[in-house]
Amino acid sequence: MQKSEKKRSLLFNVLILIILIVINSLVARFGVIAYKVGPGVSALYLSVAFMIAFTLWFGAWGMIAAYLGCAIGAGLGYVPLGVNLYWSLADLWQVLIPILAFKTLHADIGLRTKRDFFIFIVFGWILNNLIGAAWGTSSLAIGGITTWEKVPGMFMGWFVGNLIVTIAITPILLRYITPNFKKAGILVKKYWV
């Protein structure tokens, strides 16, 4: 790759990052306003469905956008900055787990086979949302934003809501949009490029 192509590639990826942060922030904000179950917590956090697809398509750029989208869209104004910094890691875990699984297990993000879909179910639907909900709600209690008594209810709202939106949206995005992104050559093949 020539120097000008690398530069263009970096600029393209930074532009993608900015677009993803804006989308994640706006969708996260909508979720916590429309379907609030706790401070910064949404019963139907539509953002998670898109964050997972964005990360599988754009690698680490999508991971950064997931974290910042949560911190800005769901946390800003709802969670104090000090807590927001570690609370927003919940969204990072929700996208990091699927991308690590897909890369490590050499699964196709276009969900071409039953095996690919099974990997998505385990790592991109159940495990990631379980860990994200546990981390996020526990972080709110540790940070003094909520009480431990409220954590189980908030956890269930977060976890079940994420399960619903993830299974309803993410497989469709991956199955039908991934081929177009592959043809256009804009997918990140590893983590950064």
C-alpha cells in the first residue's frame, strides 16, 4: 500500500468513526429518553443492535464508536463523568465479545452458515448482552447512582431489551448489508484495516 493510499485509508476510517459515534450517540439518547428503566438505561436500547454490526463491519473503529456513543448518548446528562468512564465499558464489552469470537473462530459476519449464526447467537446475542447488562447495572450501583436493590430489575430490563433488539435487527443487518459492504471494499478485515 502506497503512502497516499494509507493516508486516504486512515482518513476514511476516521470519517467512518465520526459517523458511527454520531449514529450511536443519537440512537442511544433516543433509547434512554423513550424507554428509560434507570439512569442511562433503556429497556429497548436500539443502539446495541447497530453497534454490534458496526463493530463487525469496521473493527476497532466500531468498538471506539460503541464506547463513545454510550458515553455521549446514554451517559451524558444521566451519569456523572467519573462513573460514565467505566459504566460505558458495558457497550464496549457488548461489541468486543462478538468481534473476538468472529475473528478467533473464523466465522463469516454475513452469517452465511448455521455455524456462523450459532457463533452470533452465543457471542453476539447472549454472552455479550449478559456481560454488558451485568457490568452496566453493577457499575451504576458501585458508582452510587442506584441502589443494589434496584440492580436486578434494571439488569433484567437491560438484558431482555437488548436480547429483543439484537435478535430483531442485527442478523438482518449482517445478512443483507454485509455483502454490499464487501463489494464496496469498505469492511475492515482485521481490527483496524
